Amino acid sequence: MFDEDTITAISTAPGVGAIAIVRVSGQRAFAILGEIFSERKNKTTVSDSKNNFVPESHRAYIGYIKDPSGALDPLGADKIIDEVVVVTYRGPNTYTGEDLVEINCHGSPVVTREILNLIMTRGARLAEKGEFTKRGFLAGRLDLTQAEAVLDVIHCKTERQSHLALSVLQGHLGKRIKEIRSRLMELYTRIVAGIDFPEEVGDLDLADLEPIINESLDELKDLAQTARSGRFLRDGLKLAIIGRPNAGKSSLLNRLLNFERAIVTDIPGTTRDSIEEPVDIRGIPVVVIDTAGLRETEDLVEKIGIERTTRSAEEADLTCILLDGTETGPLGEESLMAERLKELARPYFVAVNKCDLLDEKAIAKIKEEKIIAGSLGDPIIISALSGEGIEALKDVIENFALFDNSRKEISASLNERQGALCLKSVEALSRLAESAQAGLPQDCLASDLRLAVDALDAISGQVVTEEILTEVFANFCIGK
């Protein structure tokens, strides 16, 4: 599974920048560097018997990348491609577990491509997506949860995403998985020993089995629940704002964004089409969808907008039904939409806007009547204009995304792959507990226990196939 080729790639983002980094990893990384690099200060050079550049580990060198083919510049001197700072790392104490070179050059795309091409002419090949991290995993420098966290760190858009990804990258999730696995593996060993040596060891006592299984089940169920919040934290949450014309949907969007994104007027039907904007709500990446107002209309364009409103609510992760607190008529359209969301089992909450125009008596009446009860609780009283109640609205979004706020301080959050495997382990342990209570033979217990351990091994990468690795690293960029 381990590729012995020397690989190279540009590790910085495309485009012009002050600095770019070209990486080289593999058995010939230092040899290739010795062929193309000359130090600016010869007194720091260390040479072997072939007079090649042999750098020390974890040290930076300043010098020049030259074309060793004998090409000359217009003045007849050796062709210098760029002045660079080279950082060298000797394996196995490197990111990839191999000899690793990072060439810090000027950020011109022309310069970086020329250096990259020069390295490839000396025997390296272009790295595949995520291959540097993949090699680090295969070398045992990080487990699979940490490798996946690298991608999360790269793509994070909020501070909360960053903290969560860094926690996993530091090994907190992998450590929890390994601790649970260790307990289960000890049980498995004892059961197998009893099967192989019935007279000397005998069957495992149920009193020894139950506490460990129950403790492991509790921990794994707790971890499995983080997969839901993990999806919202990684992929974002879609929030649709629906309601009648002039209920204040566009004003609420602008309030959440803290700038005037949507046009706000007193004319009903100003918003004809859905507007989608990303916003960071307490570290949760949320795409807020401002929709056309719900009402009966003969306007063809507005009808299409209202159809899109319904579709947005049905497809959103969470819907806010926004009511105008100054309106006293029946809530036909809103009630129908609430019933539709209930039928589809789509979560929604109700917010009553324009509380800045209401007196205390009117607000108390709204709270008492509860108008339309949302699936997530009682209506929230807000003012999109003044900002009153907006923090309470954000509370609802945060609580929903983080599983009723119980995940606010989590140090790990499973992704979809990890969550599915965690549930698989939970199912196997649940069957094990039932089998033990039913008095089934020890080999049946061992079989369920082995399935639970294998699922945990797949999470951390202790047992992994090439197919899983391909899936995990498919979304990485080249150069990481």
C-alpha cells in the first residue's frame, strides 16, 4: 500500500502571493534538492563524498534554485530560477514520516511552476490529492481521525469549526476511540482465552462483562450523537425564513448579516426570489435563505417566487416562520406552512417580529396565545429593526445545531463516515449485551465483540482498506 516514489507538489493556494511553498517527500527528496540547490553561504554547506548537498534535519537554508542541465541566462551565467529558503526534515520525524523538503520561493505562478517542473525532471512525480497526509497516516505519524481533521482545518470558515478540527487533529478523538477499543479488546481476549482453554480459564463472568459493555455503550452513543452536530459544523446549516410580505424577512436577514444585503421597503412583494447568504452564527456556518412572501397573488413572477419559498422550507435544515406582530388577522398561510412542515417532519420555529411597535400588553398577549407553536418551542418575540430578541433567536439555531446545546463544549465531533461506524459498533455491543443476558455461548459473544472492535478500528484506521483511504483523501487538495 505504501508508495516508494518521491512526490512533489505546490502546497500553497493558486495565484500570486508573497511566498509559495513547493514540497518534496520521499527517498530521493534530499538527493533532488542537492542537484538543484546552492547555498548562498558556502561555509554552512555539509557535503558527502560525491560533493552533494547533505542538509541537517529541521534546519532552514537560504540559497538559489538553479537549473542543473547546464542552461545559461542571457549573461552567460548559470540559470538561477529563484532565491529561496529551503527547510529540510529527515524522516521519520516529519509530517510524512519520510525525508521532506519545503522550498519557500517567491509567489509567482511562473516561478513555482518552473521549480515544480525542475523537481519532476530529476525523478519526482506529482503528488496525488492528500498524498502527503496519506503517507503520514501510513507511516503512523497520525491516525485516520487526525488525517480527516487536516481537511476540516483547511476548510473551516468559523472559529468554532477551527477549534473543533484542531482538537481532533491533536488526537483527542483518536484517544477516546482507542481507550474504548482497549477495554473491549481486553474483554475479547478473555472470552477467546476461555473458548480456547475452557478448563484453565473458563467462561467470562457476566458480572465482569456488563459494566464494561454499559460504560462503552454510553460513551459510543454520546460520540454517535455528535455526528449530527458535526454535519452542521462542517457542511453548514440551511435556515429558511418564511412569512407574509412585509413580515420583516429581509430585515431579519440584514440583521443577521449586519449589513444591508436585501432591499427593504413598505411595498408588499419586494422580494420576488430567494436570496441566500452565508453567515457565522456563534461559530456555526449558516446559509440564511430570505424568501418571497406567502400570499395569494395573480402576479406570475411572484407566484414562482412563492413556489420557491415552499421548496426552500421543505429542503431547509431549519425554518423560521416569521410573523408580523402588528397584524391581527387570521394566520392562514403560516398555519398551512406549519402543517406542511409537520407532515414532512421538518423542524421549524416561530418568531414574532416588530416588537418595537408593540406595547407590553400586546407582547404579553402574544406570549399567552402562543399563536402558532413551533416544533422547537414557543414563539420568540423579536425586532429585526432594533435587534431585540435576536440573541434568543440565535439560541434556538445554536441549540438545534448542537443537539439542544449539549454539544457546546465538545472536543470531538464525528463526520458522516465516523458516525456510521460508531453506530455500527453500538449495534454490535447492544447485541452483545442481549446475547449475554440470554445466556448464549461465549463464541457468540466473541463474534459481536469482534464486530464492535472492527468498527472502531475502521474509525481510527487501525484496520483500513485502500477503498476507504481513497474515499477519505478524495477531497484533499494536491500538496497537503
